Amino acid sequence: MKFFSAALAVLAAGSAVAAPVDSRSEPCPCEGSGSPSLPPVSLPTVSVPSASIPPISLPTPCTTLSSPPGQITGAPGGGDSVSVVVGALVEVVVDVEAKVKAELGLIADIIAKADIDVDALVKVLVDLEADLKVLVDAEAKLKGLAIDAAVLVAADLEVVLKLVAEIQALLAEVEVCLKGLVAIKADILVVIGVHLHACLDVINAIASVVVKFALAVVAAVTANVDLHDIVVKISASVDVINNTCGSIAGLLAPVLKLVH
């Protein structure tokens, strides 16, 4: 996925040319559990410019699911339907998005002033990270949700589309705010850089789980021509999520260089 390539570009440490991402297959988390497993996923190899930023742990993206999937199992409540579990997650996303919008508005107000209140800015960024982490916790159930092509229907995919669309919108709002934030004075960016770094980690974690789940659903129903139109919409939204995450990583790259 594009955004993880970009995130690695920003966060790779210490070499003239950052090490390329291994082109390898990543086993499904459920492998060895006794349940059918997801097919391997291929990660693209890219070359990225150097950045003097220590490496951090980022979620591994799922880029393609080309063969028929089995099930993702293991989380509590794995027997729940896709519509029920994903629908509940959508409600959490909507609630978090309202809080995030308010925080982004505060950030915009703070940086619009000639004399920026750095302490107030740090507090809002800490609150923003905390609210975004709520989504990371809420997404945990997706990792254990059974995906059975035999029972998935259009209503299930509509809920999945709603989820990816909400995440897409949330990340777009964050991106817009960051475009203004990274333009403030460098001495302030040095102070808030660690908090921006933390927010980037959480954003990557949110996107990773949703993208991997959405692609698993898409792969499960690819052969069902009746669901083709909604599959196309889900895939398009996933692409936008990846592009937005890549853009966010690019915006923060100069800031992260300042603080390391």
C-alpha cells in the first residue's frame, strides 16, 4: 500500500538510502489456529530517500488478497455477523470523528494567532492522539471476525463501505489540518514534533486494520458479480485511505527530521 511505503520513507533510520521493504509473503495472524487462513500478502519493494529518524514499529499493511480467503478468527465474539460488528464500529468512528473535528478546529484557531500558545497546542495534540487511540482499540474485534463468502450479502458490504468511507473522511480532515500546522515556526514544530509523531503512529494503526479487513472482504466476494459495484466502491475508498496516509507521512517528514 502506498501510505506504508511513505511512512517507512519517513521513519527509516540511519542510512544513505533506506532499506527497501522486503518483498515477501506475510502469514495471516490466524495461521496455526486450526481455522482456514488468509492467503499471503505481497508487499511492494520501494526505494526511499534517507531520513535521520529512528525506526518505529508500524503495522504491516495488507496490499493484496488474490486468492480465495478463509476466515479471520480468534477475537472474542468472532461468531458475530459482519453487519453487527462493523456497524458497531462505524458508530464508534462517528463519535470519535466528532471529537477529532473539535480538536482540529482548536488547532486551527491556535495556529491562526500571531502569538501561538504552545502549551495549549500540545494539550490539544495529546487529546487528539487519545481520541484516535479509541479507534485502534475498537478495531481489535475486526481481527477476529469470520469472513465467509457463503454468507456475505450486499447489506454486509454496505456496512463495510460505510466504515471505510468514515475512515477516509476522518483522515482527510486530519490531513487538511496538518497542512496548516506544519507551516508554523520551526522552533514550535520542534516542541510538538514528538506529539505529531505519536499521532502518525496511531493513524497508521487505524488505517492498517481497516484496510486489511476491507481487502479481505473484497477478496471473499470478488467472484460474486452481483456485488461487483459495491466491491469497486470499497476498493476505491481503500485507495484513497492509502493515498491520504502517504500524504500525511509526507507532510510530517520535515517535522520529524527537526526533532531527531
